[in-house]
Amino acid sequence: MPRKYEQRQRAQKTTETRQRIVQAAVELHGILGPARTTVSAIAERAGLRRATVYEHFPDERALFDACTRHYFDANPPPDLRAWAAIPDPLARLAHALEETFAYHRRTEPMMSLVHRDAELVPVMFEVQVAREQERHWQEALDVLLQPWHVPEERRTALRAAVQHALEFQTWRSLVRSCGLSEAQAVDLMVRLARCST
């Protein structure tokens, strides 16, 4: 019995240490950006030795996988089922963009740094969770295109307009650079989609 208790304690301590490392890394990614976050800084913020970080995460991919999962568990993207329940294509798109733009606003501090560092740290986009996010937004595009009945020759333009509207960089350009309100940005992107058909 004492041995099982010790094993449980050891497992709990291991889990807690991993969580401290991941939390410290995510916080630093949101402050400095992934490219400027070092293992030494993660260890210091977590109150651990560098060697302990490497014991739990032997390479960059393992750490980014855990960090990305932690971040998206805390910041899940919009629920596509609610979008699919809206039959009118323009109303569906407007609702979807309202939720998407609100999501981009909430995640802006982290996503701005992630996009800034994308070329410097390509492993961020190679981990399993990043691929799951990519699939989610691909499915979102499909859900938004589904109710439109347009000639095939115009579907490529419609797809491009809707895909462009969903992008974080589109929201950032319209709202942060151009000074539109989110409602104005939604209206502009809905009109772009309508004109493309």
C-alpha cells in the first residue's frame, strides 16, 4: 500500500511539474513570442532548472505540442454547429464572422506574436494540435459555403472571399489598421461574399 501511495504522489508531482512548465511557456509566448522564448526563461518562470524542462520536454516539438494544446483548450474556436443551423447563407456568414472576429479579438495578443514568428519557428504549425486547428477552420469554410447555390464558375471567387474573411490577418487589417468597427468589418466581408457570386 505505501508503495502505491508513493507512485501516486510521484505521478501527481510529475503532472504538476509539466503543468508549471507549459503554463510558463504559454505565458512567455504571449509576452515575448515563441521565437524569443528560451528554455532558460521558461525554467526561471516555472521556478525549475533547465534540466527539468528538458526531462519533461526533450525537444521543441514536444513542448510546442503541449503548449498549443493548453492554449486552445483554454481558447476554443467558435462552435460550427450553431453556424450550420442558420439556413440563409448571408445570415449564416454574418453570424459566423461576428463570432470569428470576437474570437480573433480575444486571442489577438498571442496570435499576433505567433504570426510574427511563424517563419522563425515553423514547428509551431507542424504539431498535432495546429493541424487540428487547421482542419477546424477548413470545416468552418465548408459549413459557410454549403448553403450557397451559385454557378461553379463563381464558386472559386466565393470560396476565396469567405476564406479571406475568416483569416486573423483580415480581421486585424480591417479593425486595427483601417479602423473599422467589427460590425462594419462583418458587413464589408458579407458584401464581398455576396458580390463574388
